[in-house]
Amino acid sequence: MKLLLKGPVPETRLDDLRRNLSTPWDIAVWDADSGRGVLAGLLGDANAMVAMTWPGDMPDAPALKLLQLPGAGYDRIAFDRVPSDAWVCNVFEHEIGIAEYIMCGMLEWCVGLRAMDRQLRGGNWDGTFHAPGPVVLHPELHGKTLGIVGYGHIGRALAARARPFGMQVVTCTRTPGRADDLVDRALGMDELGTLMAAADFIVIACPLTAATTGLIDARMLARMKSSAVLINVARGPIVDEAALFEACQTRSIGGAIIDVWYTYPTNGASTGMPSRFPFQDLDNVILSPHASGASEGLLIRRWQRIAANLDAIAEGRAPDNVLRRPGGPPPE
């Protein structure tokens, strides 16, 4: 069996993959710098490929049995171009890191540890019980309502962490009937406005699709409490860029914690602003560079899952985390 990886792939990851595989695979790595002619040649007899993208002009892959995404998002896959008899699968394992990131963001929003640290480094005790004047009391997560838009791997991992903090969990999904005992109230997508109005923290954790692009628009943001915080760890375009900036700038909402963006560095660059709007100038926004899931255990777990799916294909079994079965329809 022949496996093609879209590179660059560090040698340590190749070693991890080989160690996790229990079936024999001939592994090749294609780097975009080598050109599409090389890609076409390698795809000619590849039985599986690991890549996050499969554009509409992808060369033919007549032997392909598995397109394995090394991440969760599938918005860059042209499913009609992937051979119809191939499995298409993704992989998660980022939910632990992302759930911890969200908890960290919410705790920071309430407690304000960074501001306390800056204040005391200057010798300033104002606002505490140890100084004259009024005491500034910070909020608690306890008793707050957490709204989760999309209740998949990330949503469940987050709910499992939020409940012990005494938070109420409200979800909004296409399949509210699948909610578990971590959820206090499960809503359908037609009730999104209800969630937006009820929650103190609103987490966007649904996939980017045609239906979810622009899902959180000015109308939905206007439903939020003036103190509520929007947290986006899914994809930038799910939230209307201009509307979110205006809501934060005018403080019609409490603010935002944003990990996923609208503009990313290109052509090998490592710098560049993440939006056409100056979110970085707003003190009620916490920004991070799409790194919420980049935890130490992420890649270890993901390559174990990828190896398991490759073994399944080699042994004639169905793989896990299926987005599209052979001959089946693409995900909605």
C-alpha cells in the first residue's frame, strides 16, 4: 500500500507514524515546491493521502481509497473531486486543548489575573481589601450561562469542564435530541437567537459550511447581553467580521475572545494582521493566533488516529471519523 503525505512533514512525525502503523505502507511526501507534475505522478498509484486540502483542480487519483485529513475542518475539500469510491475522514483530538483554552479565557475574563499582575508590579494595591477606598469585586464563572453553538467533540469536552465550575450549559445544534446529561438545555438551530440572548459566554464550535457562513451576524450579535462575551474557536467567517468589530468597538457586547481569523499569513510569511479591522486596538478583545488546540498531546494523539485509519483501510475495515463513505454524499 502506498501513502502520500502533503508536506512538509517533520521526520519526527514520520517516525511516529511508522511506529504506530501495524500494516506495511510505502510512504512518500509531496511538497508544493516540487510542483504539480510531481504530485500527479505520486497520486497515480497512491492508495491513501493525508492532506487538509483537496482543491477542485486536484490531479486524478485512480487508486485512492482514503483521503485522511490531519485536522477537523473540511471546508477546503472539493468532495466532488475526490474519487467517489474513496473514504474521506478527519481527525479530532484538539478538543482537550481547545476546551482548556476556552476555560482559561473565561477565567481570565472574570478574574483579570493579567491586570492584577500589572497593577501589583507597580506596587499598587488599590481596589483590594488591603487598601483604602472601594473594593473591586471580580465576577465568578459559577452561576454563569455558557452557550455552545455546535455540540461535537469540542462542545462536549468544554461542557465536561464547565459543569464542575457551576456553569449552566445551553447548546444549539442541528440535532438537539443528541444532547447528553452535561447539557441543561438543548436548542435547535432555529432557536439560536434564544441562546444568544441567554448566555454570558457564547462559544462558536460548529464547522464552517455554506449554512454557517455568516451565521453570527449583526442581528444575532444584537441579541447578546451587553456584558456577554463571544468566543470563536471554529472558523472566522462563521462570525460576520464587520459586525463583530462594531459590537466590540461600541461595547454593545462585553467583548470577544478570538482564536480564528479572517486573514492569515501567506507565502511563508509569519507576520500580518488577522483582520481588516483593528481588533488589536480594542481592550475588550483577547486575540490569539489560531493556537487554541496546539497542545503538547495533540499531534501524538492525531497521528495515532491517522495510523489506525490507515491500518483499517489496509485490512479492509471501515475507518473512524468518516466524513464521506465510498459512494456516499458529502457532509452537509
